[in-house]
Amino acid sequence: PPAPPKKAAPAAPPPAPKVATAGDERVDRRVPMSRMRKRIAERLKDSQNTAAMLTTYNEIDMTSIIEMRNLYKDEFMKKHDMKLGFMSMFVAAAARALQESPIVNAVIDGDDVVYRDYIDMSVAVSSPNGLVVPVLRDVQGMSFADIEGSINYFGKKAGAGNLALEDMAGGTFTISNGGVFGSMMSTPIINQPQSAILGMHATIKRPYVVDGKIEIRPMMYVALSYDHRIIDGREAVTFLKSIKEKVEDPRRLLLNL
């Protein structure tokens, strides 16, 4: 007769839980918030409580702007003694789009809508205490070199921890770039009392359809959070699409298109 089947070996007992020792003491550390961190927290929560916030998204093919930068970065450095970055293109494109869609640059004040005929751009830069948003004044009249110079100036000032509150006061529109930390997509919070904020993200190579063919292109997702109390969806989408078109084809800026 066949041999009886062997019994399965008993399962190994689960490991015993680790017993805490004197050296594994669990400690909660309480550290006071900095004045700036408290102010940022208050403003962010006020924004959520005040605005009817909505976000629309788009994607940008960065091929043309990368080619332009690679072609002129050395000449730009030689003439202006500063690097040519991507932020100046987005600031210039956003400024032109704000002139085309002035409601995005406007603000609610009581029962009135206040239109601003100037553009003061809040641009997020890194500091020892996190991201801060100094304001570039009258961007509508700036060249690429002017924008890059202002960003570099405030970046150095922020890195040294010397930004003053008046450097960050005001502003009619904000650009935040989470892409410097690797963020692929996010929903930025409006910087009150402004009505909209543009979020840039990491540029990642991925498949993209060009003229009916699949190509590998450097792509960036962009997000526009806006206050739906003052900005309609059509205006928000049109504004973000205008930025996309200008960044994808920088010649449109020269031709005022």
C-alpha cells in the first residue's frame, strides 16, 4: 500500500514584538514656530477659507524653450553675466497672458472688482526657512534679462536670509515652481488677496503625439488655481492655454500673439 502522506511542517511562529529598552525612549519635541512660518500658515488657511478655489491643468512641450536656452545661454551669460533660466520665460509669458486676460490680475474688494493695470509678479524662491515669494514689480515692462536679474537678486537675498517683509508685500499674481523639488503635479493654493496662482512642475520625458506620430518629448504639467468668485472657467482655461502657447513657441512673444 502507498505510504501515508507526510504532514506539513508547522508554520513558524510570528516574531516576538520588540521590547523597548531604556535606549529606545519615545520623545515628543515641541519647537516654537518661526514668525514667518506662522504668518505663512495663517495666510494659507485664510486663502482656503476665503476663495472659491478651483484648479485647471494643462501640459507644455518644453522642446522649443530648451532649444532656445541651449542656443543662447552662453551668449546671454557673456552679455548679462547671469544664467538664462526657464523661469524668465514663464514670467514673461504669464505677464503677456495677464494683459490679455486682465480679470486674472484683478481682485475682489468688498462689492467691487479692482483691475490692476500693472503686473507685480510674486515668484517663489528657496530660503533657509523654505519657499518665500518676493515680488517682481512692473513685470509688464521687463526684458528677459531684467526678469532674470531680479530673480537672481531676490534668490541671493533669500539664501542669505535677508528678505524683508516689504520684499514680499503686494503682488498681483504668483508663480510657484515645485518642479525644482521633483514634483510632477500639485494643486497650488492662492496667495491672498490675489485671485490666481500658476504652478510649474518637473520636466519629464514621456511619449507625446506630434503631427500624428508618437515622439519622446520633455513635458511639464502646469496648474492654475483661481478664485471662481471672480474668474470664470473659460477665462482661466484661456489664460493657461495662452501661457502654454507662448512657452511652446517663444516667437509668439516677439510677435505679440
